[in-house]
Amino acid sequence: MLIETTAPLARATEEAIRTGNVAALRDLLTAHPGLATARVGNMKTTRTLLHIATDWPGHLPGGPRTVTALVAAGAEVNARFTGAHRETPLHWAASCDDVPVLDALLDLGADIEADGGVIGDGTPLADAVAFGQWRCARRLVERGARTTLWQAAALGEADRVADCFSSDSDRPGAEDVTAALWCACHGGQRDMADYLLRRGGDINWIGYDRLTALDAAHRAGHRTLVGWLREQGARSAEELV
């Protein structure tokens, strides 16, 4: 079932979801068979009711109860957005740092390693780390999410980062080390930044969002790290161009 965004049914359902009115939502689901699996949008871009429940900025009233009611009615917990990306509701919850809803989705069977994210076609963890949604990022790791080098560096997961360097035959290349150094600064991880700098990371690489590691640390408000980076010779992108 495809429902236009402006249709009365779509508006009523979204209102029930956004206000946490689970009773009204259940009434709509009962009155309209197929609503739980409906897609809202147009022929090019659609999302599910679970996507509405996890949409930015998240943290809707009664979010976990809403998600549970939708899945109980037949909503597909791993349904994909259709359009510019293929994100699942778990991606969206992670991007909003909405831990209670993220937990509810995982408890209901959401795929913690689902690909399709806006960050490199990656997982919910990739979204959470890239957008600085640290509570959800750490909860995903607690619940078993795998980490790449850059994700582990941003979270200060020293053992996971060290594991990436443990194999003589499959060590990270210079570009990966530099990207991880940048992400460590994005995450405010001074010891991790030092570790990666000593392994050849380029402290003055102009990376994501056209920022250097110094810029990333400054943007995130990590003042002590900014001072340390300056001592190591770090410069801003403006100083390098």
C-alpha cells in the first residue's frame, strides 16, 4: 500500500506516531488492514511507519511503545527507505541518538549490521559515529556491532584499534590510518589520536566536511584536544589553503 504524504490517512497516522498516542495508532491499524506495512511518499521516495517513528530528531513520546505496536501489527523491522539511500529504521534511530528506540528495534529483530546507510552505504554504527551520536554508537557496540578502524578510533576502543594493527599481512594503509586519526579527533579521543599519529597518520589531512583533524576537534568542542593538536603541529584547513 502506497499512501501519499498529504493524504488524510497518512496525516492521521503520523500524528498518532509523533504524539505517542498508541491507542489511536492501534485503532488506525485495525481499521485499515495493510497500514502497518504501508509506505508513505510518492513513486520515487517512500518510507515506512517505522521510519516516521524514528525520523529526525527522534525521541518521540512513547517511542518504544509505538515501535512495538507497529511491529506487532506486521511492520517489517528491517524495511528500507526507498530513494537516495536504503536506510532501515535502525539507521534513523542511531542517527537521532535515540537509545530507547534503538534498543526496542534490536529487541524486535532489527539487523545491527544492516548496510545501506548514507555514510558509505554503511551500518547504523557508521551513521552514529559520523554524526557524533555517541550514546547510540556505544550502545550498538555494547550490543555486538562490528567496528571498522575509523569507528573504533572515534570511540576510543583501544583494543579494537590495536587488533587492526596486529596482523603483519593485513595492516591498515596510510590513508586508513589518517582517516582514523581524523575520526579520533572528531570523537575527542586524545590518546587514540596520539596512537594513530605515531603510526603515520597525517595530522593535517583535509578530510570530511573539508576539515582537518584540528577543525573536527574544534567543531566538537574538544578544547584540550585542540591544544594538544596545536602542540603536534596541527593546522586548520584555512591555514593550509
